[in-house]
Amino acid sequence: MKFEGTDQYVATEELRMAVNAAITLQRPLLVKGEPGTGKTMLAEEVAGALGKKLLRWHIKSTTKAQQGLYEYDAVSRLRDSQLGDERVHDIGNYIRKGMLWQAFEADEQVVLLIDEIDKADIEFPNDLLVELDKMEFSVYETGQRIQARHRPIIIITSNNEKELPDAFLRRCFFHYINFPDKQTMQQIVQVHYPDIQQALVREALEIFFQVREINSLKKKPSTSELIDWLKLLLADNIPAEVLQNRDSRQAIPPLYGALLKNEQDLHMLQRLAFMARRESR
């Protein structure tokens, strides 16, 4: 059972090796990289390629590790007891299974995505050390011992918003997705738009990477922004000749709102265009 990439996802050789190494070692795969480099999509494509069910656990700043195991709804039980509901005699009726529990009890091996783990507080990864290592946990309220029937393939993503604990990192296989070069990016574009004119792609990539090279940008455009930009260029029938225009007075790319996501970066590009116009006089 090996991941070789898919027709819908361009995976580099290093990324394919990382996925297969994590599967062989039976360790979670920790994937880092810039936003928009396909970290979340990787789990979807691995599940699809291997014919596995995908479970998604999207992490927020308020998410607690316990929610991945289970949650006990004491409020509902109290309410039902006041109403005389017979359900209160079975505490299991008020145990809500989390994503890890669902992955552990699945009849077949599943792929579990723990998405953006760095959004939670610093103790979140530490609170999952035993569960991810031993693949088991206890339900305090019922005394149950939940053990994984089949060890899930776990893919954990991080945008590097905060450092992860060393004890957690030791239990993972790590891979950093480098931002795609022009050749890889061209393959990605081809997957999304197989019939697009190559002249338009070349000029769009030229502008895209030039914008990314501006060091003072607050947010550099990512792969997803490029795909959106190309979609707009195609929808508006903007020819490659418009992008080929090197007139300094037209230094702002058309439909720039797909590439630039805040006013500081737009002002920066406008200042650079103004300076280019002055130098060209």
C-alpha cells in the first residue's frame, strides 16, 4: 500500500516518500508549509488514492484535546433527569464520540486529518501524546477502554503559527512542503485547467513569481490565489498579450484582488509602480 500521488494532486517525490514512510512507521505525518501549499488537500488525496475513508478534525483556537476523544454532555443529562426521561440511567447516552474515537472504532483503517494543530493552545499536542502513541484511551465516566481496531493513517497539518512541543514532534514523521517552483506550479495549473493556453500560463507565472519576490509583502500570494487569478483571467477572456505588457504605467496586474489580500501589499505594489514610472522618464 503506497501513495503515488493522484491525477488531481501534484505530489513531489519527497512528499510521496514522506507519506509512505509515515505509513510504514505507523506514525502521524506532520506536514508544515506556507498556507495554500496543499497540506489539507494532501489528506483528501491520500484517502482517495488508498481507498480509505477520511475523517476531518479541524482545529480552532478554542478546541481542546478531550474533544477529539469524547465529550460528556452533563447539562443534557441533568435536564432529562428533571423531566423524568429514562435515558438518564445510561450515562452512555450522553457521551459524544470525537474524531479519534470514531477513527479507532472504524471497521477498516481510515485516514484521520488533524488540520491546523498550531491554532490550539500549546498544551493541545501534549494532551494527545499517549492517545497517538498507544492508540487507546479510557472513558472516565463509563470505565470503557477504547483501543484502535486498525491504526489510522494520521496526517497533521501546521502553518507554523506556534512551536510544537519536542515530545510531540518525536512521535511524528515530519515533512515541510516547499513552495512549488515554476515547473511544478505549471503542472498544478495544468491539473486545474488542462485546456488553458500555455502563453497565458507563462506570463501569469512570470507576474506571480515577481510579486512573490517582493520581500516587504505582508502576505505573499499562494497556489490557491494563483488558481483563482487564472480562473478570473479565463472568465474575462484576458489574453496573454495584456500580461506581456511591460509598460511601467501598467505595473499593477489586472484583477490584482485575487493575488493581494490586504491594502498594505497593494500600496507597496503601487509605490513600486510609481518608482518604476519615475525611473523610466
